[in-house]
Amino acid sequence: MGAVLTDRVSAKDGKRHLSEDCFKSYLVEDSLYLREYAKIFAWGMTKATTMAAMRTYYSLLSFVQENEDLTRLRYLEQYGLREADIQALPLRPESRAYLDCMIDAARTGEGEAECLMACLPCMLSYGWLFQKLLQRSPAVKDTYYGALVLDYAGPGYDTACRAWAERAEVACTGLSPERAARCRAIFRACSEHELHFWEMCATPRTDI
């Protein structure tokens, strides 16, 4: 989706060149994905040993369930879809593999470091992708996709990402070499899954 948006949303003429089937499919997949993604924070909370860790998970969960929901639900409504109506749809294999990787890391890890290394590739990549898109094509904000782009390219999301990244630095400070290596492996694996998610979204679902 990142490559699709970057390549196909034109800022020159302000028109939509991104396939609506791809965009609608992304919205549906993202809705199913976010439902499962929230479970990572549930695992994190069960292992939290400080209020700072709890607040970080609450901040992440609040953004996923409140900020991301609003724009996504509006787009779904424009396609005649309701969130409740798509819950029975299956996750695509790439999404399922990604979520299984993140949830397993949070479930089997020792605590906050593993959980944050699992969930942050998703949150941070959205900020990076949409900031780059807006820098390259500023007029995209005035297109059909502008609301989505501005959600992730705006200063509010950037500030939140910086705060989450700073918390991750704290959580990963002083780890044993073995645990630090495991955390790096988690972050890399989840980053690769994030890439596969975007690649998947370039091909629309066939069941909606």
C-alpha cells in the first residue's frame, strides 16, 4: 500500500489513480488487522512492571482504537461497508503471519522490550511512509486520500512516535546481550512482515 500510494496517488492533477479496489481492500484488511493488533498490548500489560510501561501500552492502544478508527470508518462508510459486517472475513495470510509473529513475541518475551520491538515497526513505518509521501507530493493532502495521509504525516502522530521510540530506548537499555539480540531479531522480523503487508495490499481482496 505504501508503494501503491506513493506511485499512484498523483499530486500533479489531484485525481485518484490508486485503484479503489486496492484502497477498499486495504481498509478492510486494516480493520481486521487492528482488531488483532490490539491484543499485543494486552499481553504487554500482563507483564508490565511499571506504570510507565502501562501508560505506553495505553497510549498505543488509544491511538489504534480512537485516532485510527475515525478516518478508517468514514472511508468504509463511503464504500457502503460497516465494521461489524466485515468481522467474519478472514485475515489474508500475510496479515495472519505478521500478527502471529507479533503476538508470539509479546506472549513469550520477558516483558516490555520484546513487546515494543514487536509492535513499533507498524507504528513507526506508517509515520515514515506518509511523511515521505507528503514531502514528495504535497498536494496529496487535497485528494481523496488526504485524510488518511494527514492522520499519519501530521505533527501529532510524529510526536507520539517519538515518545514511543523513546520509551523503547528506555526499555531496551541494560538488557543482557542475549536478550538484546532477541529483541533486534524481533524488530527485524516484524519490519519484514510490515513490508509484506504493504506488498499484499497492492493486490485487492476478492471477497468484498
